[in-house]
Amino acid sequence: MNVLFLSPFFPPNADRFCRALHARGVNVLAIGDEPPERQPADLVLGEYVYEPAMAHYPALRAATAGLIARHGRLDRIESNNEHWLQAEGKLRDDFAVSGLSESQTRALRSKSMMASVFAKAAIIYPPTMRGTASASAQAREEAARLGLPLVIKPDSGSGAVDTFVVSTESELDAALRRDLSGHVLQPFVSGDIVTFDGLADANGQIVFFTSHRYDRGIMQVREGRIDGHYYSLRDIPADLERVGRRAVAAFDIRERFFHAELFMLSDASYVGLEMNIRPPGGYTTDMMNAACGIDVYDLWAGVLSGESFADFSYTRGYHAAHAGRRFAHRYLLTDAELQRELGDTLFAVRSVPDVFAATMGNVGYLLRHPNLVQLKQAISRVQQIRD
């Protein structure tokens, strides 16, 4: 079995997907824009093609064609990375590889096109207006119909990049003078952000799932005013599980991770935010392993290899959290002091790549504890600012 994996050295845990495939006897071929010397010494690849221009599709296509000429047809093309999802689809189209096509991938990433799928799942989704290249009377009328405040975000994007809120008429006027043709406008929804995350098999059956809760709005975190954190739940509310399962079924997710984001309102009802056809970002997959005593990398590799997980079971023994720190802030406790105080609760400290730092901080502290109150206390100790 030949699997092409795009960008195997970045993000930092991407290589773990490749390792899991290799451990199952898969010939892992890879293309990346990281120099070959950055390949971990113990990572076995059938071949790595260094293509610094892989973001330019003709270069990526040529590199793929070369791998096929040397190794034979590809069975899968994967990356588990938002940045490469559409390129995956186009390569599948061009080389007749099973999986999501470019048009399917584009539709699944489009917030404006998600509305009908969330409706199919009987999940409320905010009214959505596509942006325009220039201000017009019609655009102003539509924005007025949606009402203020409004959230303006890229139609296809993640991590709240280039996402902002307009709360006044003057802010709306300034926003509409921008080219918003690649954006959507939605009413601002006040609620806690929760997720329904997991992995589905080739039949669309959910193999594993969990949920994470974010402390505050990601836009405020990106602005650098606060240090963000999020944590997993040991017990998934029944209503959240029902909503999440309906979303996975409606989006027809197969042989993929899923990362559904939802608003939980004050009355404990849910509003759709977006569906992502990839694992949650950062080191969340490592948090899943720590919380449940499993290996989601191996689970994913097993799903791609056609293994049945009908008898697979797991227990959410811990809450797991990511607590971010920023270089710009001075903290009360050093890493050594945190380790002495928190012990096994602090199970890893990870550097965060600069491209993700606005959302996740410069350093991620990964925590786990069976008691949520004590986990939150540990998060507070990690992020406590020095006076």
C-alpha cells in the first residue's frame, strides 16, 4: 500500500502519522518544503521529495508524478493539515486516487456552503452573507438585515485568522470598504465554544470521539491580550454527542478525523460554528492520547489500512489541557518550579511554531488530571503572571 503524505515534518507532530502508517507495513511516500536534514533520524519513509515550491500546484503535481513513476500507483493522499486539504483533493482528481475530490474539499471548507449541511443535520447555523469586492447598497442592506454586531471571517480558513467583529455603523462602513469577496458575514453569537472531535472509518462510523472546551474567544487570544487554554471533557453531554453525531453523518465524513466547532448557548443548546475535516490543531492529538490512554495516530493508520474497529473501546480517564504562554509575558513560575509543583499533571512542554503562536502561545504546556477543578488550578498556575 502506497500512501503519499504531504508535509511530514511540519507541524511538529505530523511525523507521528507517518510513523503509524510505517508500523502497519505501509510504504509512506512524502513531499515537503522542509529540507531533508530536518527529517527525524528514526522516521522511515519510502522516499521523501524536497519541493520548496510545493505550494505552487504544478510543482507539487510534478513531484507526485515522479513518485508514482518510481513506486507505482498511490492508494491514498493525506496530510491531516488544513493548509494542504485542497491540494490533496486536486491531486486525487489528477491521479485517480480514492478520497475527497477538490470540489468536495472546497465545499466542505466553505462556511457559506456549510449552512445547508448543518440544516440537513437539524443544527442551527447563523445566517451567512457572502462578502463582496466593494461596498454597495445591497451589501449594506444585507448587513443591516443581519444586524450588529457582525463577525467577518474568511469563507475558507481556520484559527480565526483575519477574523474580526464590527459593532458600530462606522466600523461596518470601514469593513465594507475592504475587499471582502473571500469572506462571509454572520451575526455575532454569544456562547462558549465547544467541539466534537474524533475519527470516522470508511463506513462513516465513529471510531473515537471526544470534546474540548475553549476558555475564551479565540479572536481575543489572537490579539495577544490574553493567554489561551482549552481542555477536554471526560463526560460528553448527551445533547452534545447527539448534535455531533448528526453533524458527522450529515457531512458524510469517512476515513478522516473530524473537528466540529459549536457554540453552546446559555440554555445549553448548540449552534454550528464550522466543521473541519481534519484533526484539531496544535498538540490536541497528543492530548487525546494522554486523556484516553490510546494512540490516535495508530487508530487513523488502522482506518486507512482497512482494519475493523468494531470491538475497539476506550475510557476518558483524564481531562487534558493545553495552556499557552507567550514570550511577551513574564510568569510567576519557571518550568522547573511548575514541574515540581504539578508533578505528573504536567506531562509535556512543547514549542509552538511561530505560525500558530498568535492562537496557541509560543510554548504549550500539556496537562492532564482526572479532576476538572484541579486541572483548572494547574492551568492557572501555568499562566499566572508575575506582578
